[in-house]
Amino acid sequence: MVNGKLLIEKLIAYAKSFLNLDDLDVIYVRNTLLAEFRIDSAYNGDVDLDYVKEMSVPDVFFDEIKDYAVENGISADETQATLFAAYIFGLLTPKPSTVNQTFNYTREKLGAQEACNYLYRISVMNDYVQKTAISRNLGWTYKDKDNVLEITINLSKPEKDNKDIAKLAKATSNTDKYPACALCKENEGYFGNYKHPPRANLRAVSMTLGGEEWMMQYSPYAYFNEHCIVFNKRHTPMRMTGATITKLLDFVDLFPNYFIGSNSDLPIVGGSILNHEHYQGGRHEMPMHKAKSLYRLTAEKYPDIEVSVIDWYNSAIRMTGYNRNTICELGSSIVENWKKYSDEKVGIVNSETERHNTCTPLARLLPDGKYCLEIILRNNITTDEYPDGVFHAHPEYHNIKKEGIGLIEAVGLYILPGRLKKQIEEMTYVLTGEKDFSYDEITREDPLYVHRDMIKMLKTEHPVISEREEAEKMIKDYINTTCVKILENTAVFKRDEQGTLAFKRFLSSVGIK
């Protein structure tokens, strides 16, 4: 049984150490917690809590709160107990106004990175960014010629179907739903329920981008270092316009320590949330950022801008220069012209009734002070042969990644579904002969059914495998090469003679030669 009175003292000591709890607020917070824990009086006795100062994550206390909630009838089950624990940590976290004041003061006096350090530290120490859960994800790198891909198997993020994602883009706003979606500002402090995750411990900071009110928070999934989400204060759909470029550059002016990028605004080639305008960024050099230039070009109207096609798998343009205005103008021109561009010779077709072209743009400031804007050209057209998208992962690769290839994957950091962890383990048993496998007899209900072609190929190429480590390496090698092929699938202009000429035709249409 959890001693509730003692737990409250532990939480107060923890909040003083990591969540900026002021001595003047201790009695108030203690009494608030007593009420929530349904206790009439405080702990009376000596207790050594010095060890609390050495903690790096709040997991132990989070679990104790959950156990106490269930033991004392505050929560009926694990889900309710999780909501309650997040709520308690929300009470221990400074209010949004205080967080914003401290963040802005720190940014002004000590710089953007120190301000981000403050917000990120709070988000980790109040368990919004769940570092322990994140550490269980699998991850490795794959060097492919001059590029290095980062590949992770994320055990927290649910795998979504592209058709469900598309429905979000077309769905009308439900005025009765609160919060309207997972990104809305109304999530901050929200208790949660069985259908909506707890957000009581969420804290976000406000800013102005493109003359609009936006907010920034850290991602609970944390795909990379200080992975942040920047979202419009209004519940408004994703959109890709020249104004998007302005907002991205506004962000890097405020936060030169972070890169920022936007998912596209169309299903298949966008992210998993299309009904709320948002960007993603953080303190991480993405694989595409490290890629070299394939060939250099010149923008006729903007001789001060260095333009190149990136030596990358999909169709990406890089622009660098000191003049923000010209970078913004050229980037906006590329976005707006690509949206209405057609080249039937290479399958790029737009109609008056349906737009298929969009972009995935990213912005950052380079160490020498230059702005860097990178734009990946995207297209979501479907055919009878490729009903899930011509420039999407082709069907033979859906066993590894079926969900849309959004911003993060497009630049070379793969977020693969959590199911793969167990499936890889089971496949190693098949390859070593420890588990029976019959291509003709395996049923759709079997988790390995989606991998049957992959297993058949590997067993044919390697009929004798005795060690599980060897089998696992072969499976990961298959995943690595599949990730490369998926990125190549997303290229609207292929890396052959026809594709290169087509790419140059588009660039010429926007004054780049």
C-alpha cells in the first residue's frame, strides 16, 4: 500500500527540485494535493528526501500516484489512474502564464537555447515527454553510399491508415468535441478521458508567426532531440502556401537553434494530422540536411541565392543565402508554382477539380548565418495500379511502412510501427528453423502474413541460418534497403535521364537554370 501522506511530501520535494515550486507556494500545493488524495492531514515526521534531487525522470512517483489512486478508489482502472497521475503532475507544474513569462525572459536575457532548455526540462520532469518509454524504442542507422538514414521502431505511436488520415482532412469541425483535436490550444491542462490522452501536464509557449498567433510544445513521442510541435492557435486545416515559408523563416529568426519543417497539406504525402495547421522541428540535424548537392543552379532574379538539387532520394531543392526576403520570395514562388504544375510525361497531373501537387518545406539557420530553405516536391496522385499513391511506398513495401511518408521520413528519419519489434523476433525464429513457416498455409490472422514474401525471399537466399543474430541482421538489412526504396518511390522526378530533364523543366519554369 502506498503511503499517501509520504508520497505528497516526496512530490513537493521533487517539484521544488525540478518544477520551480516556490517555498511560498508549498503549503498551498500540499493542501491541494491532500484534497486530491482525499486525506485530511499532512505527514508528521522526519524523512530524508535528499535522493529526490538525484532523480532524472519522475517514473517512480508517477507509478506510485497510479497505485494510490486505484488502492483508494480514486481511479477505477489503469487508464483513469494514468489520467489522475498526469493531473497531479499538472498541479505541480507552473501555470501556463508563469511558463510563458519565464520562457520569454530567458530567451531575451540568455538566448533561445536556454529558453528551450527550460521548457524541455519541465516537459521531461513532469512526465509529459516520457523519456523512459522513449528509451524502449529500437533504433539504428544505415549508411547508403554518401547518405545515412536513421531508422527507429516506435513502440508508442499508433500506426494509422492513409484512408483514415484522408478522412480527417475532409471532416467538418465538430463543435461539440472538446478539445477539437489533439493539437488544439485547449489541450493544455485537459484531464483527458478514454478517447483523449491526458494533457494536464502539457505546457506550451506562445509566439507570432506570419502575423498569426501560434504556440510551441514538445512532442510526447520525441522522435529526435528536443522534438517540438509548433501549432496554430486556431483550429484550422493544414495548408501549403507561400505564407508557409514566411512562418517557417519567422520561426528560425526566433529560434536559430532549431530547424523547423511543415508536413504537406494533402493525404498520403502529408502527416497523420491534416485538420490542424502545425509544424515540427527541434535540435537535430536530419539526414537530408547532411546530404551534398547533386548539381548547382542559378536563380535568374536572385543571384545572391545559392540553389542546388540535393543528392537525395526524393526530389528536393536547397536554397541558401543571407537575404531572408529573397529566400522567402523564391521559396514561395516554388511552392505556388508547383501546386499548379503538370508534366504528363512523368505522371505529374493536376486538374481543375483536384490538386495533387504540394510541398514539404524545411528551414534552418546555418552556422555562418545563412538561411537555408529546403523544399521537397510531393504529389499524391493515385492509379488503379497504385491505389495508395504513385509517389508513396509501393505495395510490396507496406509490410514495413504503409502509413504516409510525412516530413520526418521524407528527410530520412524513419518512424516504423511498433508491431515490427515482435515481428522481427518471430521472423528470426523462422529463419533459424525454430519456428515452422509455410508460404502456402500461413493465414491472414498470423502477424507474419504481411511478411510472407520477405520471409520466402530470405529463406531462398539463405537456406541455412543457425544464429539468431545473423537472422536479425538479415532482416534489418532488408528493412534498410526497403526504406531506401520507399524514399525513391516518393520522388516525383526519378534519378534517371527522363526524370532529371523533367526536374530541370520545372525549375526552369520558376526561373532556376
